[in-house]
Amino acid sequence: MAKQDFTALIGKAKETQIKTPVQKVVPIKEKKNEVLFSLHIPAEKLKALKMISAEQNISLKNLINSAIDKKYFENK
């Protein structure tokens, strides 16, 4: 097997510029009128709430918000 001269090939590869495509990511700006609020509740109550939300196939957030709405904001 004859030894090949790779310097010309390497020089050619260095001259070639590969343009990598750049993907522009634009976030969807959705303004939500929400504020993060955290609180401490007993572990057993949280477990029960999670079970109820799973049974009703809704998120824990929606379950708690609907309970607050029913208790404090309906029929006023």
C-alpha cells in the first residue's frame, strides 16, 4: 500500500466552511394573571387532595382553585 499525501486533502477541508443551520426559538408570550403562592398543609390532606384530583382527572391546581371559587367567590 502506497503512502498518500493527505496535506492537500486537509488543506481543502480547512478551506471549506460548513454553515450550520441556526434555529431561531421564539417563546410564545402568554400573559397569565396568576401569582405563585405556596403554603404548608398536612401531608395526609395533600395525599387525599392528590387522590381526589386523580379520581376526577383534573390537576391539583384546578381542584384547589375550584374549591376556593366555590367557597369564597360564588353566590356573593
